Amino acid sequence: MSKVRHVLGISGGKDSAALAIYIKTKYPSLNLEFYSCDTGKELDETYQLVQNLEGYLGIKIKLLKGAENSSEDPFDHFLKMYGGYLPSSNSRWCTKKLKLDPFEKYVGMDNVISYVGIRGDEDREGYISTKKNIQSIFPFRKNIWSEDVIAKTLSNQNIEQIISYSKNIDFGKYQNKVVQIISQKIDASFTQIQKLNVLLDTDVKGFNQLVFDFLKTTDYPLSKEDSFPLLDNEDVLVRDDIFRILEESGVGVPAYYNKIDFAINGKIGQYSRSRSGCYFCFFQQKIEWIWLYEQHPNLYKKAMEYEKDGYTWGQNESLEELIHPERVKQVKEEYVKRMERNAAKSKSPYLIDILDDEEGIGCASCFI
Ligand code: SF4
């Protein structure tokens, strides 16, 4: 029996849902556990997605809750504890209390591989647990390893050790080239990222084997595994692939991504929500708040009720101010102008590529 647990978190967003389908289909031998952290404040579409995935995967997704013994929703429980102080991008107590803490409690002291759905067309790491017993793997990227693993593997101090491991790996016609690359020290003229990219471009599978062999000398969870099927993974999945996986599987794209037309000054714009998470999430763009106001007025009203004692979700204006007709008109006009500018630049056939230029802001726990 494996000494390591393999876990995959479903945030309610498209990428983690597609990752669940991808991994389950491509690596059926992995004994995966699926979990989702429930803040109590998700959109109905998120709960629907979790249900669809359960049907498709034929498994139960474990719902984790912060303050699980409280009679209140997890968010409300902690908001009270924080004296009504609403979370913000500078003070994100919600992510810690509602996502990270329940996850780390669920994992306990077990050695865990956590699969994270950051795509090959994204330039971010997302949340990486600082707990030593949790190792993140990124199957959608060419580089499946986390930054800390790469930094250790490619460290100048470990060059001799890595060269000796490389001799036991079959790099075919690139055997000498790989030794040459590894021998080259990282400095200002040859950075870690450059070294990594050259090695990945030369032989992804061989490089993955090299990292795996090196990890055997460390305390990382993967050091406890005899083999790891993702060492052979050469796939790079980008946004179009995510939509394709969700559509072809029948699980479907979360409904909040569906674009809805609105008219402004004789022009037609389209809005939607660009990510999962709590309906009142402070990472929302103004136009997403307007979408919530017009498409889910009850949720907007509830979000407004949290704004009291001087606390607001946005920095410069309250939700009450945002829905003055003149302000709504201004937000829509500015948004349509931005869409037009971006559409001129974008070659993508997907509207979401034009709209989601701020998708990368936020955290892996809530939005992937
Ligand atoms: S979705 Fe937004 S509000 Fe909800 S826990 Fe995540 S960061 Fe906080």
C-alpha cells in the first residue's frame, strides 16, 4: 500500500474540475482523494459543479469546513471572531481560516502529494503549503515541480550529485548535452529559469526522472514513493484544453462563466463571473459586482448586509454606492471600452480570453 496520500482540491473553478477529470482518466492507478473546502458562501453553480463531478468520477468529494462544529456558516463564524472585520486582499483571513486550515487539518501529519491545476499558459505558483509533509505537483505545466523543488535540484551546490544521477538515466543522443547543461552554474547570465527551460526542452521525461531521483535524498513526500506515473507526463494544457475537457466529459463548464449580454449606449457588452469562490469575494472586478447585482440580486443584497461599522468589500466605495444608476452606467461603459481594446489585441476564439485578464489575481485555494 502507498505510504503517501494523493489529494486533489476542487475549488469550484474550471481548472481544478478539469484537473480532476484529467488525472482520473489519464492516471487511473493513482489512488486519489478529492476534497472541497466549503465556505458556506459559494454560488449555487459551484455546488452543482461538485455534484456533476461526483457523478462523472463516481466518487464522493469530501467537503471540508472550517469551524465544523459551529452552528453558523464557516465564513460567518470567523467574521464574528474577527469583530466584523471584512477580509481584503491585504488581510485574507478567509483563505487561511476557510481553505488552508481545514485542508491542513484534513491532511494531518500524513505525507501528501497535492495536485494543483495551474495551467501551462499561466505564470504563477498559487498557494504552496509551507508544511513539509505536503508536496505540490502541477500536471498541466511542462514543469510539474514546485519552485522550491527546482531551486534545490538545480542549486549550484548539488551539481556533482545531479551529474552522477544523470548518468543512470537514458537521455539518448542528449546524454552529453544534459551533463553539460547541469554542469553550468546558475548566475546572472544563466538563471535558474533558463537552466530549467533548457533541461525541459531537451528531455522532459529524463528531467523528471532526475528530479525524482534527487528527491530520494530529501524528506519530500515523493521520496517515499517507489515510482510516480507523472514522470512520463509531457502534456501542457492551456485554457482551451480546460474548456474542451469539461465539455467533452459532460461535466460542463460552471454556469457562472456563461456570458450574458447587456446593452449600454447602443452597444452590446457581455459580462459574467470570471472565477469561483464566495459570492462576495473582494477579488471581483467592478463589472462582476454589477453582474451579481443584476443576475443574483438576492446575493448582492446579502453582500451589502455585511458592509457595516465602516467596513466595505471594496477599498473606495461601498456596494450601495456602486449600484447608483449613474455609477452602474459608468462601470459598464468603461468595461465595454476595455473589451473593445482587448478584443483588438486578442486572437483567441474564446470570449473569456478577452475578459479574464485579471484571472491570475487571487489564490490557488479559491479560484483554480
Ligand atoms: S473566495 Fe474570496 S472571500 Fe472567499 S475565501 Fe477565497 S479569497 Fe476569501
